[in-house]
Amino acid sequence: HNLAPGVLSSPPPARPLFLYFSGKRDTLEHSMVRQNFCNLFAALNIAAKTNRDFIKFRHFKQAPSLLRVLAEEGYVSRYRRNGDKIELHLRKTRKGVIMKGIKQRSKPSIKTYIPKTFKEDNTNLALALCGNKVVRVRDLERIGHGGVYLCDIL
């Protein structure tokens, strides 16, 4: 473009950025959501393995729904938002933290979908991302939607 000095051209229209993973179209936003979950799961896994009951992590949009499910299931004693951080206390007994670890099913590079009729083959808590909410896998049939399989809580 030959523009006079000091004259700015209008930016091109904004288009969604698409990334391609294993043949599926994926937006950068969805990849960042899974990255946030992976960072949180890594922090929870380290806390569970080292028997720590307190962690801090950066707030993201789906964190409250995930923590609500963990609190309802008895893995988290309390959590609160402090600015852009969330402070989380894991439930602890005399033997240590109740949560023994997390097995991730979806990662930033691999997205695993599960249908609404999926039957769990284990007794661990399994979590799925259905829209912007984190739900138990056993609740997917009641909701009537499938979702992205996030993790199993051990």
C-alpha cells in the first residue's frame, strides 16, 4: 500500500483464528480454555501427590463451576476468589488429602468427546465440559448433551 505518511489504513476485518488438531477445527479460544484446565489439573495433581492442602491459581471463566462440583463431591473444603487469583483448600483427613490425583483425558492438543449416553466404567469422579459449565459425566444423560471429557479424579 502506498499511503501518505501519517495516514493509517483501516485494519482488516476480524476473523476467528482456527487451529487444526487431528483433522478437527478448533478455535484458539477453546484451546486456551483447555490450557487453563490443564494448568489447574497439574497444580491439583502436584498438591495431591505432595499432600498439600492449599494452592493458588489464576482465575478463568470455567473455574468456579469446576470448583463447585469438586466441593459438592467433597474434594474441596473451601475456595475463594482474591482478585485475579483463586485460593483453594483441599479437604484433608489424618491420612492426608482426600484427592489422590487427576488423570487428564483432554489436553490442549487432543480433545476427547463423550456422548450423553456414556457409561462410566470406574467409580472415580469423571468431569466433562458441556458448553461453559463443568458437569459430572453421570449427569450428561440427564442434561441431554455430550461434552468434552476433561478428567477423572482419583
